[in-house]
Amino acid sequence: MPYLVDIFCGCGGASLGFALAGFEIVAALDVDRNACKTYEMNLGVKPIRADAFELDPMSLLSETGLTKRELDVLVACPPCQPFSRWAKTNGNPKNDDRRFLVPLVAEFVEAFLPKFLVFENVPRLLKHPWRTYLDSLLKKLTKLGYVYEKKVVNAVDYGIPQNRRRLLLVAADYYTFKRCRVRHLIPPTTVSQRRTVRDAISDLPPLKAGESHPAISNHVAPCLSPEKLELVKMIPKDGGTLLMLPKKYHLPCQLRGGFNNAWSRMRWDEPAPTLTTRCTNPSSGRFLHPEQDRAVTPREAARLQSFPDWFTFPQSVTIAARLIGDATPPLLMMTVAKHLYCVGNTSAREWRFGEKCPSEIVLLLPKSPL
């Protein structure tokens, strides 16, 4: 089995995708306690809970028992909050030291010298002034002998029922790339028809605000005050917004022309909007159920991120939503993993990925859009 190390692993979205494609998780790293507990509970691997700034990459290499160049894929999805479009609403993003985690990735690449690096973040990393952090990483990768391809992709084009634009960067060491069958490191889109909210969540049992399902984990509807519940009942079904109501119901920020999607319903026959760390809070976006008078549940949000139902999250709706919104969609990463399996499989005997590229990996994920 090819080896995977996942730094900034979060609750395990990227690792799950690679594991489903046949990779062995050798090590994972994250600083968040709830993320590490969720990762271990679902993937059976205990992440190293540490701050990447304080961890020596060589010590991580030693802990895995691998030697340099033995690792197949290093996954790095550092926190996107410093570069998010909402960063300015949470203080000055230039004071957020997490932005330096992007160039720090190169130190882990230098320690492991993996065959491939898979890096994911928000597209704003391509823009000034944040581009300097990405350029620093790319410069170091080139110096280490890596070639790379970067592209802004939308998860919906890979079978995820959600519009989620992300910067995807895949790098390969020069000798691996020379042996690759194809020149593109980023997989082509995989679907001709986009999956929708209806495809993902319509079969889940209905709930009222404040209710939970006794048998389906994390299918818990957030509570609403009586006033907010009455407001939600007035919002038209299937894509309705607060702005469709008389102006007296509009939020002050909406009267000033902002946050138009606050207190809005998802549309059944369209992909979901980008799920954030507050994806169960209707004041934060289009996160109301298409027809039921409540916000989406963490289980519904997880499905819209392509997590299977057996993947469980903490009972706290707030913590679960944060982990789900922070995660990389597993189906997107599984597609990347399968692609790397294929492009790296050559007649060269030193390549460890096996003799055949699987034409299809059949997944049995109950009640999941996968």
C-alpha cells in the first residue's frame, strides 16, 4: 500500500479520501483537540497533537519509521482563515500567524522528500498580498527539485453536492514526474451532471428545530428562538431568502447591501453553497433547510461535504459544524489519490503503487451521495 502523511489533518476529510483509495495512513498531525479525537475515532489512527510551528519535521519523519523519499504522498491543508474573504470581520488577518504555515509546508517536504505533495487552500491565496506566502512555498519546492501544477477547482465538478472553490496544488519530485504517464498532476473533472442538495439529504428523516434523530448520528437540528422560528416559517421554501420578506424583517447589514444570503434556504435542485465553520447557523449564510423550518443538521452538512454516515462527529452542534466546515471533501481527495495512483504507475520497478491502476473503486457508503 502507498504511504500517506497528513499534516493539518483536521477531522480527517483528506485522509479519508486517500484511505478509501487504498493508501496507508502513516502519520497525521493537527493542533486541535476535537479534530484529533474525531480523526482517531473514525480512521483508527491517533494523530500527533502538536503545533506545526513547534514540531521539528525531522522528528516527525523519525516517528513514522520512514526514510527520506520513502513517503508516497504528503497532504497539507493548512488553515484557510487568514486568507478567507471573511478574515477582516474577525480582526486583522495580518496579525494571524497561521499565514506562515503555508511556506512552512516546504520544511516538511524537505524532511520527507515525498513523491507527491497535495496542498489545498482557498483561492484568495493567489491574490495580493497573500500570494507572497504561496510564492515562498513554490520557490522552495522548485529548489528541492519538484515540479508542480496549481489550479482553482470546484468540488462540485468532482461529484460533491456543494459549490466549493479551492486552490489545489499538486507537486511531484522531478524523477517521479519524469516517469509519469501523463503531464497533468491535477485530475480532470469527473462528473457531467452536478449532484444536488436533493441527491444528498432528501432521504434523511424530517426534524423540527431543536429535535434530534435517535438512530442517525449528528442528525440534530439546532434550536431556534420562538421569534426566529416564526421568521423562518415566513421564508419561501426551496431557495427563499429573508430579502423576499418586507423590509421590516431585513437585517441592518442587509439594508446596507451586505450579507444577502443570511437567513436563506438551500435549493433542492442545485448544489449547496460553500459550507463554512458556521454551516448550521442560518445567520451566517444560506444554511436553512430547503423546506423544513430549521437550519441544516451536522449530518446533512457532512453529506454535503461527501462524508459517509458512519463517519461521526462530536455531539456539540457547534463543534461538529466547525470540523465539517474546515474539512477537505473526502470525495475530492479520493479522486486526487486515484489520479496519482494512475499517473505514478509505470513499468519502473521502484514505484510502489502496484501493477494496475484501478478503473473504479466501488464504495459502500450507506446513505451517502458517494
